[in-house]
Amino acid sequence: MHYLLAFDKFKSAITSDQACSIAKEAILESDPGATISICPLTDGGEGFASIIASVLDGSLHEVEVPGPRFVPTSGKFALVEAGKIPGPALSRLELPGLNSSDRVAFVEMASASGYECLSDEERDPWETTTYGTGVLIKEAVDAGAKAVVLGIGGSATNDCGAGALEALGVAYYDRELQEVTDMTPGKFKLINTVGSTSHLIDTFPPVRIACDVTNPLLGENGATHVFGPQKGLKQEDLVNMERNMRKMGSRLLGLYGRNPADWDNLMAEPGSGAAGGIGFALRHALPDSSFVEGFQLVSEILNLSDGVSKADCILTGEGRFDKSSLAGKGPFSLLVLTGQEKPVNLFCGSADPETVSQLSSIYPNLKVSEISDPGWPLDKSLRETPNTLKIAVLDSNKAS
């Protein structure tokens, strides 16, 4: 039996690498003669830089940067020679003019401005910033990157990318024309004018934003309403945060000369709401920047389609499987790539029954297993994830 293990992270519990290793151990315990291929998934979030560095024989760099609440943290990026990036992935990035020896940086936003950098008590989008991600991008360019691929999964922020732009030379001023620094949404109400203090942005190398989220910046399906509560935003603050996001989005579009008649359409573009709007900000600030489908890019880098075609059984999973998983997250995208013929065992801490029912009607060979006891408190479920995942894989393998 040939197994493909392609797990995403179980947020706040284990990384995708760890999940794959646990599943491998369980399979070999029950089926010592099994052939196993491992392909840890990443949506551009936690593990993005290290996975890319490992697969493409790149170098992994760790740099101290301000975290999402300005406490120093270890930001990560990988530097990879362009010639080592598989042809389909390089074509997808659309980076003409690169030599094979030129280095491309794969920057992991989650390591600098991520959800995982904070405790539950610290998660508050009014006080979090993408400043550290801006610093990390600049560090990657200073290290010699001729192009940047920014993975924006796993963010703790909803600052419309204002912090990242501050790190790259954008300045914010109040009504008295005093500069406001360390930008967070809690300071948006102070801002009267936005300007640029640096020519760095004008000369920046190409930036590709790896993202599968299609939500707009504003509205009921936008960054604030869909992702804000997951990042600690209180229900009663949704309207006020939305108002502030519109204000900052308009300021930035004005700074970069966009026609005011187009502003609503630009803030409604698919993907502009990903990671609290950082993609929206960089798209309009940087001269050569664009979104790229994250799962497709990583699939081509990892040669995932070949792994799927060779496998008799596919194991995947993530922490929570629900409606949000259908918006381009790794396990669902893997399921679409696999199709209806092969068995797919999806393991998760918890699952939304409606989502499972919807997918089971389309993919008859899909089996979804919840690994956590619903009676456990969250902290115990997270702590026990390595054990419960191994037991669930063992049980699933015995049943098959």
C-alpha cells in the first residue's frame, strides 16, 4: 500500500511536518511494509519558509523583528536559487529576467505577524501590526533576494497592511502633522494624512503574494467580519473596525494615486481581505506586485500531483474543518486535486457537520475523523493532539 501523507498544521497544536511524522509512525506500526510519501502542506502560513527551504535546497534565515504586538520575535524567510524552483512554479510566479543563480525569497508572514506569536489574552486586532512583516521583507531584499514570495497565512492582524508599509517607508500624520508611529488599527482614528518618506518602495523587486483566500477587504465577507473574530475581535467592535479599515484603505489608495471613483471596486477585489488586508496594501504600494494562488504554487513546488497519482490512499488534516476550509485551505484543495476515485482520510480536531455532509455527497471516498473529545476544554484538546492524531490514524488503518 502506498500512502501519501499531506497534512496541514493543527493550529496552536502541531505543525504540518509534525502531523506527517506522527501519521507515518502510526502507519508503519500497523503496516510495516507500507510505502509512504510525505508532503507537508502550507497555505503560506506557519512552516512556509522552512518547508520551501527544505524541499528546494535553500537556506533558511531567522531574523529578529517586531512581533504582532511589537515584542521581538524570530521572523523566517528562505532564499532559493531561481534555477531550483520547478518550472511550473516559476512560470506561475511570472518573474521574467531572473537568472538561474538569482535568489528568490520565500517570506513567512506568520513568523513575524502571526496568530501563533500571541497568547489567547494577547490576541486583539486593535493592537496588532504587520510592521514586523515589512521588516522581514526588507531583510530578505537586503540579503540579496531579486524577488519575494510572501506567504500570508496565519496572520494575527487586521491593519490593512499599514504596519508593513510603515516599515517600508510610509509615514502617517495626525491633524497637527505630527508623525504617528507603530501603526495599529487602534491608531487609525488619529490619521489625517499619509505620505512616503522613502524611495525604497519605488525601487522594490517583484513581490508575489501567495494566497488562496478570495475575501474582499470590506463587507460581510470581508477581512473584519470573517476573520476578525478569529483573531480576537469582539462582536460589538465589528462596525467600528470596518469603518476604520475603510478609512485606511481609502488613505492608501489616495497615496498611490488611485482614482477615487474606483476605490470601492478596488477594496472589493478578491483577495484584498486576506491576512487583514496586507495583500491589498502591497498590491497598490509596490510597483511589481500581484497575487498568486498559494496552494497551486506550493503543489507545483512539492510536485503534489505526482504524489497523488502514485498513492493508493491519501491522509490529510487540519485543526478545524469547516466552511472556512473551503476557501482554499490545503486539505480541501488537496481533495479537489485528488478527485472522487481515491480514498482520502481527513483528520481534524473538530469538524462542522454541514461541511462534512456537503463534501461527502461530492466525494464518496472521503472519510472525516474528529480526533478530539468534544467534552474536553480547548487547551487539553490542543495538548493531546499528537496522541489523538496517532490513535485516530491507527484506528483508521485497522478499519481499512
